[in-house]
Amino acid sequence: MTTIAQQAVHARDAMHEIVDRATLGITLRSICAIALASLLIASATAAVATTPAPAAAPLNYAHRPDVRVFIQEMVSDYGFDARSLRSFFSKVRYQQSVVNAMSRPVLAPPKWYEYAPRFLSSARIDAGVAFWRANAATLERAQREFGVPSEIVVAIIGVETFYGRNTGSYRVADALTTLAFDYPRRAEFFRSELKQFLLQTREQDILPLAPKGSYAGAQGLPQFMPGSLRDFAVDYDDDGTIDLAADVDDAIGSVANYLDRHGWLADDPAMQPAEIDAEKLDQLERALDVGISEQRTLDDWQRDGVRVSGIPEGPGADPTGVLLLEEESGPSYWMVFNNWYVLTRYNRSRLYASAVWKLAEELKRAHADE
């Protein structure tokens, strides 16, 4: 669909072409075309002139009516001091780059062979083994207490922030406020997270302008959003504070606690290679239009031609799914179990959950070889 400005350009070019043929004789049709072109140009010019400019970036959130309503909610619902919140919002700054990052178009979802390599690189594996070695005692303790293997905790931190190298440079207050009040598509979610963030900073007695994080407001080595931080983060070294950015013990314990609270089953697999009977393949692929099937019992899958080996005894009645991963040589198929779905509670992408599991396997192998 052309814009008004494009219509004006096309009309201008059409008029010039007609005038250039004037030496060949101007017909009645040419005269009409000239008149129509002139009308289009005039209309387009008037429309462009009257189109309102985009609203300017807010200079002071404390002066905005929607922010004042939010402040009143925090006062009435949670007992905050209105003057302190007005002072806080007067210092928060709108971040256009946050809106740009959230609005970046996704032309097509990545394929597994495009997504996975950066998370399975030798550099990330080597750094993960070093992180594991440096924090072995805490990881072993977390595995005993929560049942989550060390390699899974290390892999999540490795995928999220490269073991703390990339935790984000935005002030969390700026990111969340920008998204709560100037990103309408998900404003409700980010207003909720902004509330959680203010509660978090009050509970932890930290300055709300101090924490840094991602453009979405995620914090620390494991990139917890404020709501998850309040619900699942733990003071794992008992120093009286929860610090997921600078305290590795807290980060490790919090990741393990998160997975445990979402149903991680100790000693169970997350995914195993599957083979599909040739005569059932077309039917199965129709059920994998988004790369992951519905959940059914393993017994049901086996009756429908899906075979998998190397799994513990007795999961026949548990819900499982079939996963497709796009390899460069063609698709591979996997049976996914409870723990894979737990990983998707951390990030709902099938590629993310699979990358964490695959990195964990590589880390375990490399760590054992030391």
C-alpha cells in the first residue's frame, strides 16, 4: 500500500511525463490527467501538513497523569510515600533504544542450526567449565538441596549472560518505566514488573536508580525479572542480602530454587533422540507446525510409531512431547520430558530450552575430561 507522500511523487512524475509530450499535441485525456495530478499533489501536500508529528519523548515522568495514577496506586496498595515516588520518577529517563529493541521486527523465527551455535561454542563451553570449577562447592550444595544438576545451573547462567559478562547496562528503573508507560503493546505486563521492582528495592533497602539490567528490566547473572526475583531469588550465602548481579552464590541458589519450584525432577532426562516410523512421519510432521507437538503419554507415542531409548523405567503415563530441531542436513526428532518443559518456564522458546540442555551436556562432558 502506497503512502500519501508516495502518491504525490507518482502524480508529479505523471504530470511531468504528460507535459514533456506536449509537442506531440495535448489531448483532452492529457488535460484531464494534468488536472488529476495537480489535485493529487495538492491533496497529498495538505494531508502531510496536517498529519500530527509523533509525540515528543517525555522529559519528566513525574508530571504525567498516567504516572500520577500509578503513584497513587503504590501509595494506597503498598504504603509507599508519594513524595518519594514523585522524586524517583522525576529522575527516571525515557529510553528510545529500549522501545526500539522491543519493537525490532522478527522477519522469521530462527532455525535450530542458526540459533544454537553461539551457545555451544568452544569459548562458552570453556568459560562454563571455569565457572563450574570456581564455584564447585556452591553448585554441589545446590544440587544436593534442590536436585538440579550443576551443569544445568551453569548452562542457564551461560546462555543468559555468558557467566555474568553480559548482564545489561540499562538502569532497570529507566527500562521498566519506559516500557510501562511508552510501550502500549505490553504496558500492563511492564507496569506490573515496575511495581515488583519498587517493592524489591524497598525490601532489599537499595536505591531504586542503582540496579542495572537488560533493556527489558531483567537483572543479574540469571536475568530474573523483578517478579521472579521476589518470588524465587534466595540469599544463598546468608549475608543478609540478595544480589544476583555481584553475588554468584545467590545467583546459583536462585536458579536452582526456580527450577525446583517449577517441578524439576532429580535424575530425570530432559530430552532424548527419537526415531519415527516412516509410515507415520507425514502424520507426525503435521502436528509439529511450531516445532513441538502436543503432550501425550509415552505409551501413546510409542503406539503411534515414535521410538526412544535410554530413558528411566516407568515414565509411560507421564506427559511427553515430540520436538523437531532443524539441522542443516535435515530435521532431527526428540522426545521431551518434564524437565524440558520446566526449562521452558524459564524461557518459553523450544530453542532456548534445547540449547540449555545441549550446553549442559557439553559442559558435563568437558568437566569430566579435566
